[in-house]
Amino acid sequence: MSREGSATGDARTPLQRQLTGTRAPAKATPLDALATARRWFDQGRRLDIQALAAELGVSRVTLHRWVGTREQLLVEVLWVSAERALTRLRDQVRAEGLARSHTAEVLGRWAREVLAHPGHQQLQSEEGEMFARLLTHDASEFQRRLIELVQQMLSEDIAAGRVTIDLEPLELAYTVVRILESFVHTPAITGCAPNPDGNARVLRALLH
């Protein structure tokens, strides 16, 4: 752990601290590491820590100190990609003024984008079990953040009368995320192909 982390009891990685506004001067920074990793992900390139360190001009040890493990970095890359896509789709659906559940519409469109994305396709084809584990386990930081965002969207739907199901937003958000995962990560779960159309139909039927 860095001296900063030890002194404050902050267990976050340097990348996580920079993402919340604490930035230390360096030729390359943890945020540069995230930006480069995201570019590789968008290109469908496998995220290799040694190669990433070399491109940034830092040692592997320094990169690990910045971002934690490869899996921790992947979670941050996947979350930034997801959050930006969901925010864009949320704004798009709001502008359309649909009477039905905005949450169902946003997540249905997002699932299709996820399955067409080069980075997701690379991870699903080459590291499917690890990919599903990072995104779907209850202890997953990605899943926690996604459930929180879906809960916000559902709260808006409920307040506007677009969703009337008798469940608390958090309980419903957990259920919705689990349904989404079952249709997107189907190869790792059942060995079958993903089914974004089925996902969209089920979410629209549930969220009414």
C-alpha cells in the first residue's frame, strides 16, 4: 500500500482516488492508464498489464500500484464504458418521451450495444467465465454500481407512473439486473447464445 493509503487508512487504489479527484503529478498517471485501457477495450484488444505498462512508460510494479490487479482495472474500464453508454441512452429515451418504462427501454438498447462492442466480444469469447464473474457476482463492484444506477432509473419510472409493480426500487433493481445478466452472459451461464431481443421483451413485460 502507498504511504498515502497507509496514513489515511484509504484502501482504494491510486486510480480510484484519482477518479474521485485526488491527482498526483507524474509523467503518466493512473487516469492515463485508465484512458489507454479503455482505448484498447474499445478496439477489442486484450488488456495485458505488461504491455500497458510499457506503453505508458512505467514499470509493471508502478502500474499495479496505480490500478490494482488486472481484474480491478477491467472493472473500472467496464464501468466507465457502461456508465457513459447508459447515461447517453437515458438522455435519448427521456427526449423521446416514451409512456412505457424508460428503464426497460434503456437496458434493452444497452444490452444490444454491449453484445456488439468489440471489447465485450473479445472478453466473452476468450475469457467468458472471468468476464461474467466480474460483472455478475454479488460481491462485484460493477454489479453494485449498476444496481444503484438502475434503482435511480426505476425510481423515476415509479414516480412518473410508468412502472406500477409493487416492489421497492432496490429489490426491483436487483431483479432487473439479474434478468439482464442472464440474457447477456448466457454463454458463460448456459453455453447458449446471448438473446438481447428476449431480454428486451422480458424487461418490458416486467416493468409496466
